[in-house]
Amino acid sequence: MSAAVKLSPEEAQRRLMEIRAAIDEAARASGRASGDVTLLAVSKTFPPEDIALFLEAGQKDFGESYIQEAREKIPQVPLAANWHFIGRLQTNKAKYAARLFSHVHALDSLELAAELHKRLIAQDSSVSAFIQVNVSGEESKNGMEPDELPRFLDALAPFSAVVPVGLMTIPPYDPDPEESRRHFRALYETREKYAPRLPGLSMGMSGDFQVAISEGATVVRVGTALFGPR
């Protein structure tokens, strides 16, 4: 885990207030309510003590990318939180994800959905899933092509414990947040065309979340701006 300088409660609260204010401003500027956007604090590589500071400051949703780290860390967090898995989830790790997480942000195959469903049904629970879509066309990016969505959603229906709630994407990195806009817009348009019943759009990170909100994001993933550099 990170060996970053230890956060103080005051600094954690200040950072959280600044990010929330920026989210509110971006939402208002696009004619939306601030409550339309969920701040997902990306806590991967940071210790339980730092997560607890943000929980005490009022943050509830946290994102982890590594199953092994999450298995060790989540039980050590002293307060209840909503845990989101935001990395690529291998099918053979689905049994752990089913126990630890309420949300999965990178559902990209029926095989993964089937395994999650099996594990979730056994424990009488469910998970909210964001389907990963490759709107940039990059071969290196995971996710399905936009026009594959209708068939995927139809095939997903029998796996009732995996509840689709939206789409997600990660655009190519660019230091200019405006360069991400077309990818965010493409995900919004994909949702409107192929999956209009899904309310969620998980997109945007520390450097471009305001642009993502202006293009319809309902969940923004912010790590560095809250916890500091890794």
C-alpha cells in the first residue's frame, strides 16, 4: 500500500469539501442537481486509516481495483462503506468480489456475469453492475463495442443477481481534460441509443471529472485529488 504522507482529519475534510464543491459547480453548470452525481473515492493502495478519515468526513463510496488488497483491507476499515470494484475482474476472483462489493464497474463478459450470479445467489445477495464499453476503439482497452450492448443485455437477463445499472468507460489518457469529452459524449450517446433504461454512466477521474459531469456522468472516480499521489 501507499507510503504517502499521513493525512490529517482536517486535510481529508478539506479535500473532500473541495471535490464536492467542484462536483456541485459542474452539475449546476450543466443544468443538473449535485445529487445526480456520486463521488467514488478511489482508495486502492491507500491504508484503512486514510479511508476511515474520509468516512468520518462523510464520504461513503470507495473504489478498489485489486481483489487481494481488498480482501485484506476492507475488514480493517472501522466504519461501514459502499465498496465498488473498479478494476478488471477475473472470473476466478468473482467469488471474492461477490462477498466484498456492492458494485462492479467493469462487467465485460457473460462468463463473468454467470460466475458472479452463481456466487451471489448462494449468499442471497446481488450486485449492481456497470457494463464496460470501448467507445474509443482502442485495441488495448477492455469492454464491448457499443452495438454489442443490446445482445449482451438480452443474454444477461437470466443472471438476475447481476443487476445492470449503467455503462462505464475509461478514455485514453490525455493531460488536457477536453480531449476526453468526445469519449464521454460517445458513452452518453451509446446509452441513449442502445440502453436507455440504464440510468448510470461511470466515467471521469481526478483530471477530467468536471468534463465528464457536463457530458452526463452519474459516478466520477476520484483518487489522487483526495488521497494524494500514489
